[in-house]
Amino acid sequence: MKSALRKTIQWILLLCLLLGILIQTLGFWNYNPTSVSTKTRIGMVISLIQLIVVVWYGMSYGNKEYSFKEAVKNWLEGVVTLIIFYLVFVISLPQFFSAWNLWGIFFPVLTSTSALFSGIIISLFFQPFIFRLQEKLNTKQNVLLLTAITVLIFALSAGNSLLTSYSIFGLYLAVPFAWGMLISKIKASKKVVLGLVVATIILLPAVYYLTIKLMPIQTPQGFIFSQMNMSWNTSLLMAPSSPLMILFVVAGALLFRSLMLGVSHRVFSILIPAIIFGTTSYGMSLWKEKLQLLLAPVSKKVTVLLILSLLVASFIINFVFVKFFLSNKRAQKFLNKFDENNLDGLIKLLEAGVDFLKRHSKSIILFAFLMFLSVIGFYTVRDIQSASDFWVALVFIFTSKFGTLVLSLIFLFAIYEIFYVITTRFWVSASIPTVLALGIAIADGIKMDLREEPVYPNEISEIVNWKTLIPMIGVQTLIYILVGIALLIAIIVYLELKHPHNLRRKKKSWLVLIGSLLILITPVWFNDENSAIYYISKGFDNNPDFRNPPDSTANNGAVLTFLDFIKVPIMEKVDGYSEHAIKQITKKYEKEAIAINKTRKNKLSDQTIVFNLSESFVDPKEFPGVKISDNVRDPMKYIRSLMSQTTSGKMLSAGYGGGTGNMEYESLTGFNMGNFSSALTPYTQVTSRYNFYPTIGMNFPYSSAIHPFNGTYYGRIDNYRRFKFNKFAYLGSKYKIYDKKSLGTSPYLSDETAYQNGLRQIKSRKNGQFINLISMQNHMPYGDYYSPNEYKDNVSGSSLADDNVKTSFAAYTKGVEYTDKAVKKFIKEIDEINKPITLVFYGDHYPSIIDQSLLSKYPIKMHSTTYFIYSNKYAREHGAKNKIVPDKYIATSSFIPMALEQTNSKVTAYQALLTRIYKDLPAMTINYSSSDGFELVDQNGKKVSEKKLTKKQKELLKDYQLIQYDMSAGKGYTLDVKSFYK
């Protein structure tokens, strides 16, 4: 046959193969036709295409022994194509970004990016070994050996077991490649070829028919299969590993041997880009999601255009790769390293790899060490009770959460690189991420024990209160930390003196510095769904749960969780939010306010309202698994009696063991933590977005806050200024805290001190005023401060089995008794004042004393604190109520409308909205058992589904959420409506 004609036919065959490969982009494997016969035909065509490609590849490499360079060269072309293709994929479908696929770009064989591509690379790598073996054997021996291996692989692929999972790496395709090599060297007789062709003609329909019959069959699970958790592969006859399919291709190759030989490797390399386009999983996702090509009704012109475009792209990429990449001197130098074809050469390559590792040993060891630190961040927040728990967690981290582990490592290494370029000192620079990673992990562990939540970035500013943090951390823990820091410093000094490893700065060092700095600022966009960083973060399996930080920390580790909370989503945009919608709501509740005010006679500005946040105040008798003996005084004797006579009940807290600022925010603003998208701190992440923030204090001629402790926590100084409070008295402020008394050895000032300062403020002004009074007496830790303490030997129960817990609970109970007496004295004193005074008393959260595992068993109970609203004698004589219709369970955000109702005070439009929320909806709080949305609780302490709300209730709830969104993540349109808040 003439050379020109043969080449023409070869190109036609090659183009057919290219089209056959690219047609797979239509997603045949994802397509599930109703007809079994159609599915079978598609499967057989794809298997035949793969086998033809590999066998023909083998035929072109059967003439001599080639070096490993051929495998590397094809691998490089695949990598270049993958980079280009993945960039297009990620830009088009950023939501499908995956770090695993990113890894698969550079290691496609290990990650099974494409089984066909992997098969070709593996085959080319083993080519010299296959060639030498085939040279040693005669034709008959070669045929018998390949037949035996083919049958063996077929046997292993008959069931879906662990053994056949290796087929995803394309290992089995080395067998048809070896068949191709053998065919290129032998000349079969016409009789043999004819026999094979006849067998093909007979068996091909048989495979088709049997597969159709097998597919619908659910194979009975025999004893062996059931024990091995195996099932029969009903497509085994048409799989690429099927001897029958290989027989068909081998027969065709022998029949057209003279046509198929002589194709250059350069020509075959055109197949590589097409294989990447047509057989990668994310390629099919791209066509399916972006172009909707899943054999759905789509224009034939679009389909043809896509295939032709990919065909042209394959030629262009191949041309650019060969013309520019392979001709590059650096590329040639790299490829020449693989110019070996035997075991000695392979050993040399391994030795070169070992030398590379030795040259970069410090960086590699640092990488491993930083990964170890990242792993520690997973363990400090986990409840590890046994060795099995440890290993289960380790397997989980290195399998399911490996992406988050790598992401944490990237940030720690970026910190190291920054300090390494700046200081040029290896050991000093390595210590920085070490201290940060361990610091965050240890801090998370401590805070988890105290408050069941990790450390948040916005809390770093609290370091200025280090003196008050020491009692919470514990002196012993602090000593351990200081000793650890001292040891670390000593080790660094020793290493810097004895084993220095200083950086010689080069131009690229500054590029590394810039790149590392850019990496460190990316967490700002982790939660911005409109940014590429958001999808990259998700691609590393970073899926923070902002409503359940403990689980988020356990799943993502301490370092990454800390970064996740740098900028959290505040509140999901409420449907219909706009300036017009807000204005309509304000008008709606202006009318509601008019209706309510017809029955009210007092002005709020004439009243003296005291909101008293009593730190961690809960009825000790209501702790689960706790009993207080009748031999001692009821620690809440007076308050319990008072509650029976006035407005009182249970307040639903959004915190446990902490979160004081959040409850204060709810009480002062009327907004609810349950509406937010994450476990944020409004005082630092919401109010700071506005120059002025509305609170109940703005409805009075004078507002003040009193806190007999440091004033810097929760950014109170700035926030009260933002609330337009006239005064904030705290320890160290220009306003003196009077009558400072502590009880026993307690480090905190007593509640009596708080009330005496509150009383001074009440008496200091004749007219109405608002006072936010925050006590500290019952704050953690609960040491054995009080002596004598009669409760020590009179508390018991399953929750107090541990002596330390029992001692803490007894101290807490004694503290509650002291509060009870202080409240009694304060109530008596305000009853003697001739002006209307109303006290709203509430505990902000449960103290962290008993086992936190009980939270899941008693979620509502252990988030319910004590509250009461008391109006003094003068207020009752002038229109205030002694007791409004009692609600057993109320939201912290309901105190404003409740106080206004009890004082019989007129409301603003916003307060009218809060009144309707309080009156017409179940109590709202955060979701205690899930990370989704809020929770509604009825007066029996039972959850109420939002779906059970009436249409009117749902409309009311949406109005409330729109207003809260406006003043948290929105534009603050309500601030422009003068009559809405005031």
C-alpha cells in the first residue's frame, strides 16, 4: 500500500478515535437510559475505544526498549492539559472546586483523574521491562503468558471487591498495551487472523446479548460474597478487562496491522489532551452543569460545535506543548534525568529523589511538625476517653478531613515563611507558628471546658484583661504555659547558636513574602459566597458550622476554625429586604403603636427602669442531677417568694457558661440571637458597623451603665458610647464605684456593691432614667471562697459525684444565697423611694459547673435562667402593674415590651413590633439542637415548629427579621425614620 494512502487512513482512524474519546464528554456514564440495550451499546463502544487506544499505543512502542522519559513526557503533557482544563472548569463552575482534583492535576495516576490516561502512563513506565520480557520468550510463550494474565485480571474484576478497586488507577490497561507491543513484533498467519475475526463476529453479539440479560439481575449473595461484602459485576463481559473485549481489539489489530504500524509517537501524543477532555470526572461535570449536555434535548449544532472545539483545542495544546514546552532547555534538562530504562536507572532516580529530600530536609521536617500541630488542634476539643477514641479520631482526620488539615498547614507555613524572610532565622521563624498553633489549641481546650465554645478572633482584644482572665484559666494551667514558653525560648536559643540555618535573601524571597501575606489575608473572604476564595476554601472541605462552633472545631481543627471566624456571616438576607419594605413596616407599626397606646397612660421617660443582669443566676434547685438538703436555707428563698407575687418565669439564654454580652445585647435592643446566621458576638461584630445603635436607653432623658468590674469586656466602653449612654461606671473609670466589698476570698465585688451603686444612681436624678446594672459576684470560677458554707455538706446528686464539682456547686449555691439577700435589701430600699422604679432582674446563663454532656439531654432546661420584673410601691400606685399575664418561658429580647407593659408605658413603633412578637409568638432563641436557624419554645418548655405558625404569625416574624437584618447586616434604613425607635 502506498505510503501516502496509508498515512491518510491512519489519520482517519486517529480522528475517529479522537472523536470517540471526546464524545464521552456527553456524560454517557452519568446517563441512565431506560433501555438496557442502549446502555449496553454505549458501554461496549466506550470499552472498545479505550482498548483500541491502548493497544495502538502499545504497537507504536513495541519495536525497541524506551526510557522512562516517554512516560514522563506524556505525563507532562497531561499535566499541562489538566492545568488549562481545570482553570476553565473552576472559572466556569467554582462551586465544584476540589483540593483532591487539584492534587490530581500533578498526580493524575495516583488520584485516578482518568483511568485511560493513568493506564497509558503506567504502560509507558513498564514498557522497557515488558519489552525485555517479550524478547526472552517466543511468540507462543508470550501469547500464553498474556492470555493467563488477561484471564486473571478478568477474574479479579468479576466482583466489586477491594482487589478490583485498583482498576481505577488504570493498572489493568498495561495488559492490552503489552498485547499491542507483541502484535507489532509478530506476523500471524492468515488462518489465525481469520479464526480470530470469525470468533469476534460470533462472540461480539454474544457479549451484547449476555450483558443485556445480566444487567437487570440482582445476584443472590452467597456465603462467600456476603462475608466479603461483594456483589457481582453484571457488566463484566463488556468491561475493558474482559478477555472477550481484548480479543475483539487484538483480532482487529492483527487484521489491520500493516495500517496501524508506523504512526509516530508525536502523532499519538495528540490523543493525550483529548483523553483529559473526554474522560476526567470534572470534565463531565463541566459539560453537564454548564452546557447541560447529558443527552438531554439539546441542539445538535451545539453538540457538534463542542466536540469540534475540543478537537481543535487538543491539536492546539499538543502543538504548543511540543513546539514551546519540550523545546525549552529547562524542560529538556528535566526530561534527561529520566533517560533510563532499567532497574539501575530507577534506583538512580530514587537516589536523586532522596538527595532532593535531604537538601530540603529542614523544610520537610517543619512541614511534618506543623501538620502534627494542626492535628493537635483537632484533639484538644475532642472527648478522648480511650485509645480506640484516639485512633478513630486520627483516621477521621487523615481521611475525611485531610483537606482541612492541609489548609491549616498552608496557613501555618505561610506564617513561618513571612518571619523567615524578615528575620532570616529558621528556628525563630519556626517557633512563631508553633506558638500560635499551640496557643489556639490550648485556649480552645480551656474555653471548651468552661463555655463549650472555641476562642474567637474578636476575643483577642480581651488580652488587655489578662489579670482577670488568670482566675478563669487557673494558676496551675498558667504555670504550665509559662514553663512551656520558657522551655521553647531556651530550645530556640540553643538551636540558633549551635545549629543555625539562616536564609540568604534573594529576589524570590520577597516574592515568597508577598505570596505568604496574600495567603494570610484570604480568610477575610472565607464566608463571602461571591468570592473565589470562598469556593477554594470549600474545596478543601472547610465547611464551618457557625451555629455549632464546638462541632465545627472538632471537624476543622483549632487553627482553621479560628480563621473561619475572622469574618462570619451575620444574618442571611431576608427575602424582600429593601428601603421601601422597611418604610412600609415602620408605617405599619406606627399604627399598631397608636392602638396600643390608647390603653396606656404613662410615659416611659418618666419611669426609672433598671435592667439587672445577674451574672450566671439560676435556681440551684433546678440543676439536673442535683439535690439540696432541706436542712439548710433555701438559697433563693426571698426571690422565690417574690416571683410568686410579680411577673416572673424562665428566660431562654443563648449561652451556656458564657455569652453575657449577647444576652445584654438582646435585652437592650430587643433583637434576638436566634435570627443571626452564626454564633457571633453582636457587641463586636454587629454594633460596630453603625455610628449609632438604638436601645431602650434612648427613650429616657438619661441612661447609664454600672459594672463593678473591668469595663473593656465585649467592647462595652465603645458600645455604650454608640448607644448614647450618658455614663458608664466601672473599675478604673472616671465614675467611682462606691462601697466596694467582696465576700470571703472571692476575687469579685459583691452583688450588694452593685446594688448600692445602682441605688446611688437612682437617687442622683429626680426624673426618669434607664440603668443597665451588671453584677459579677457569681462569675466563674467557683472556688471555695465562702466560710462558713453550710451547703458543702448539704448538696448531693449524680451530677455532683466528683468532689471538685461538688465543692464548686456548693460555692455557687452560697453565692446565690448572698444574691438573694442583696436583692431583698435592694427591693426594700427602692420601695421607700417616691418615684416609679421597675427592676428587670435576670440571670444571663447557666454556670459551667456540672457535666456539659447533660446539655444534649436537657437543652431547654440548661438554657433557662431565672427572671422577674418588679415595680416598686410608688410605681404601682401610679399605674404600673404588680403582675402582667405570666409567661413561664420568655426570650431575653422580650424584656423591653414586658417592662413597658408592666409600667403601663406608651410604646414607639418599634416597641409595638416587639410587643406583638412577645404577645403573639412563642419564645424565640437560638437552635439548641441544630445549627440551623432559631428555635421556638411554648409555655410548656416544648419546641414549636415554625411550620405550625399561622399565616399572621409568619408575617409578624418576617417583619421582625427584616428590622433586625436592617440593623445588623443591612443599611440601617430604620434609623432615618425618627419616630420608629423613639
